[in-house]
Amino acid sequence: MEKRNLPWYAMGALIEQEDIDIASKVVADCAHSPKGFFRLPEEAEFQKAFAAHEGAAFASAVNSAGTGLDLAMMALDVGPGDEVITTPLTFVCTATTAMLRGAKVVLADIDPVTYNLDPKSVEARITPRTKVVIPVHFGGIPCDIEAYDRLAAKYGIRVVYDAAHAVGSLHKGKAIGGFGDMTVYSFQTNKNMTTLGEGGAVTTDSAELNAKLEKLKSFGFQYGAKDDVVMLGSNYRLTKVQSAAGILQLNKVDRNNEIRNRGVAALDRYLAGIPEVVRPTVPAGDFSACHLNTYLIDETKVDPKAFFEMLMKEYTVGISFHYKPLYAWKVFVDAGYEAKDTPVADRVCRELFQIPVFAHMTDDDYRCIAWAIGECVARLRR
């Protein structure tokens, strides 16, 4: 088979002409409006639609998943003396938002099949100071939600799901936004839906938590008959233009997720004869948004670094890599974190790579990727 250039794209959403037109329309409509770019009514419409899509009673639109996690920690009054348990296999803000509140982050191990935070490892790390657990729906694969419900009930801890990868994921046929205390989503540029490059949302079934989020994200304002600032907050809001874009994107994210799943299914078929390449398993009855299409290269049979280099340079397949484990970033090293008692996460972080799966790609593209992977494995097999 002939080599072809198959790059990794930074844009993961479906961008069509209506997405291009909406920004100009909102700007034109606001240019001479006495209200300018005040974020209503688009924000309210987007929040209502997103909550319904994700199976939650409420959604609060924010300007990133990072600020959404920060707001979640603030809403739960996380502070000095508290402990927050999460996974090493995530982006830094899953943990740093707790650290910014003065809490101690505790890293637990991941499940070897789904790569999600392992509830058994979490339970082994719970102490009287544990206040919150932040499981990540990694790559879009839903976490073991029932296990976290049991931990929350048994120990009185709060659960905030990081669903930055998981807009449209389903757990046992149900949308994931109403589980736990809150669920935080991302609409950053490479996600399956985007609000013009940045953005996020926090969903919850709690009217009390949602009211607190709405105040915190807008300088602590309580709007009503008599506007007042009732708590300390800041500006975490999504803009009017972004909310309008989000409404359009929400209407097509399920289509994008299905396209991605078809691409993953094709790759799985073509890679079936290469036992050195393993992918995470979506639990029976669940549906993954497939934001990340991840695989492991078995380091006992093939050297990962040599494999990655050959695949990218000689076969021009634009694979991507997830972030290094949390404990390896300088900010965590300086705080005294190290690889400790997380052997599954340690191995996965060495072996993990992502294969491009985008809406514009064809079956021949996936066949070519699988062929290139097979060639590399055959050449490098120990």
C-alpha cells in the first residue's frame, strides 16, 4: 500500500457554513443594539438545550472546562485541609483547580481496561479529609458511575465528573450530565463541539449548586428585582457569540460522534490482526463520544519511542499523544509529587498514542493507517 500524509487536526468539531455565518450575524445584530453584546437570550437558550442534551436539570455555560472545574471547587467550598482525589491521566486543570483552592490532590490509579479512574484505587486513598473525587470520562468512555455513587453514599464525599472529552457519551443508555454533584464539559477547539475555540459548561441536578454557579461566574451577582453582589466571584462567562455558535454545534455533535465511532470501528477491524496494539474497552451498554481514539503499543513487544518515531516520520501518520502524567509536570514535581502506587497509569502513559479519526477521513485512510501500523510493528517487533 502506498504511504499518504494523514495529519492530526487541531479542530475536532464539524464546522459548516452555518457556523461561519453565525458569528457575523450576531455581530451585525448587536452593532447598533442598545444592549450591545449582552449575553442573553443566546446564553439562556444554549444552557437549556445543553442541559437537556446531557440529561441534567441545569447547565451553566462558562468560558472553559478549566474555569468550570474551578467554579465547581468553589461551589463545594473546597479549601485548605481538604483532599481531592483524581487520576494521573488527565490535563493539569483537573487537579490544579483544587490546588488553587488550597486543597491537597491525591492521585489514584486507573482501570487497565477503560483507562478511567479506578474506584477501588480511589477507595483505598479516602481519608477523613477527602472532600471531592474527580473522575474523568477519559476519551469519552463513561466512568463506573454506580461505583462512585456507592463511594459518595458510604463516605459522604462529593463527586465532580470531568467530561471534557464526553459531550454526548452515554452510560447504560443515559446521558451523563446528571450524575454526581456536577459534571464539567469542554468546548475547546479540538473537542467534538466547539464554541469558537474556547468554552465549557457545568451541569447539575441541584438547583442550589446551579444558583451558586450562576452567581460565582458573574462576579457574585444575584440578579433580580434588586441586583446585588452577594458573594465573591469573577467573570467566567461565555460570550453571546459563543453561545449562538454553541446552539448550532450542539445540534450536530451527535452526528460527529457517530462518524467518529464508525471510523474507530473501521480501524478496529483493520488492526485486529496486530496483537501488539490494544485499545481501551467501552463497557457494555455504554456509548463513547470518541473524542480521543487511543491505543496502546505493548512495550514488552515493541519499543514505544521507536514505534512512534517510525510511524510519524517514515509513514507520515499524524498520531498524537496525550499529556504526560500529572506527577511529571514541573508544577507537581515542585510540589513534591512523584510516580507512586499508580503502576497502571505509569505504563499506559508510556504506551498510549492517539490515531486521527475525523469527519473528513475515509475508509481508505483508516486502511492506510492500519497498514502503516502493521508495517512498523513487523519491523520493530522484539
